[in-house]
Amino acid sequence: MHHENDPSASTWRDQLIELDLPGVGAITACADPALFADEPEGPTVAPGAAPGAAVDGEDEDELAYRRRRPTTPPAPETVRATLRDRVPFDLEHTWLVLPALGPVLPTLSPEGMIVADLSGGQAPFEARPRPTDPPSRPSREGASAGAPSGGGRTSIRPPERSWFRRPVIAGALRRRGGPVALGALVGSRRDWFEPAAAAREDLLAAHPDQALERALLIAVEQGQAAVLRIGPGGLDVIPTGADPRVPEIEGLDLLVTERPARCPLQGRDGEGPCRPQGGPWIRAAHEAQVNWEARRSLALTVQACGVCFGEPLPPESDQPQVPQLSHRESVVEISRLHLRDGEMVRIDPIAPPR
């Protein structure tokens, strides 16, 4: 097909679609062609084994005091092996999935210039006030987007002006199609997470074409790049035209499995608690820690964790007696995102959609 060698299609074709379907449960769906290829030969690690598992001849006492390795994004083959080892699940109905990440204006720093947006177009360069400048009175549009009027910080932002669009999109689907599934679109290495919502095609409208038309209308209104159709017919990606890089994909084979409520950051179902990267020592370690906490916070806002339940866990016996995990943050307060290209960006949460 025309998209097989298209690098822009890889994230839409290889991503994980993870939803909590009403009446069905938590599922993971993926159309990565590598899932259906012959499995690679050679030794593999059991899905329940941790990265620091014991090897032959290793003393159990030494293993008991071994520190867990930092939690880095797993290799795509590790994620694929986990999906292959799960019991396949047949979807009885077709679901229309809408990404729910709003048009975000990433910035290189809290101050400075806007450098890009998620629409694929060139964002305008826009000067920001310096930290030493007194805050100016916001415009009417800025006030409606949640900008503080007195220089103080506010956490009240109308959902339609926020990058987190899932409540708005879910509400629009619910008004048209009854029960709504919430979940996320996840990178093949579990290195980025996009909120998503879905509705059953037959409940959204009597005819499939009419249901797709309604889903596309909601997606266009909320600035989304595509609508995904998953079900017995496989995976279809229907672009809205907001991003010219998103290709049209039809009829890809789809593997659907039940999804255990495990750590969303790790590629195996049997992993224990995750461990942060970096630390408060040098600049590079501090940056790694900040980036890791941003990725973990975003993951926990769109997916449940059945290991730590979003809270810090006690440290291991050989580690300092401080919590090893960051607190779960409110989704509207997250100021950093890992996007589909794998880059970490700081977002401007009060910029209205363009």
C-alpha cells in the first residue's frame, strides 16, 4: 500500500489504541504489521520477568539488594512480544476513536518564541513578555482562555480552550451516541500518550457512513487530525485534513487483546514499580528527571496503574529513604508533553485553538 514506506504513517499504523470499553473492559488494539510477521528467533525474556531478573548462578541475596534499573521506554519488540503472549480478543462492534489532544503550541522554554504547532503548519513567531516585566491586563480572548487577570496563577480554564480535549470530545460523542469509551493513543515504545475517546458506530448513527460523518464533524470542530475506526474489519485511519502528514489507511489487520491494569510506562505485563530516570545532581540528570516525571504524569492522567496506583511507593532496601516516584499531577497542570515525534516540548496551556 502507498503508506507502507511513509514515515508519517508509522505512528498512526503502529500505535497502541487502549480503551476502556463499556460492557467489555480494558483493551489494547494495534495494527503494527510486525505483529503479524514471523516471530524473531533467538532467546527472549519472559513477559513476567523484570529487566533486573536473576541470571543463572546469581546469588539470591545479591538479587535482593539489586537496585531496579531506571524505567526507560521499552523497545518496540518488547511491546509486540507482550501483545503476542496475550489471549486475542474479538471485538463484536466497531468503534470510532477520536484523538483528544488539542492544538498545542509547543515552546522551547516557558518564555521565548512559539516554534511549532500540531497542525503541521508554520506557527507564527510571537514575542512573550520577559519574566521581569509586570503582567499586562489580558485581552477578552485571553481571559476566556484562562489567563490570570491579576498576575496570579489560576487553574480554571474552560475545557474548550485547553490542550486536554477529552472531556469536550467525550461529551459531544455522548450527546450523539450514548456510552463513550475513554482511553489513549500510545506510542509503540510507550513513550508518548494522547488522550482519546470513542463511541460505538451503531449507536452513533444507523448507517456507518452517517456515524463517520458525525465523528468527523466533532473531530474537525476540536482540531483533531484523524478519526480511527477499529472493529471486526480491522483498522482504518480517516484524516480530517487538519494535518497533511496523516495518510488515509484502510483495512489493516488488527490485533485486539485484553489489557491488564499494569504500569503504563513499561512494556511487559508483569513488571513491578517503575523507577525514575535522572536525579537532582547535575544538569543533564535533572533534565532527565523532569522529562520522566512529565511523561509519567501524562500517562497516569489517561491510564490507570495497577502497580503504584499513581502514588509514591516506599523505596527499596538499598535506596535512600525517600519516595522514588513523583506525585500524580492534575492533567490541566501538566506543562510538558511527549509528542508523536518523540520530542519533549513545553506547552502554552492558555493559548486558544487556532
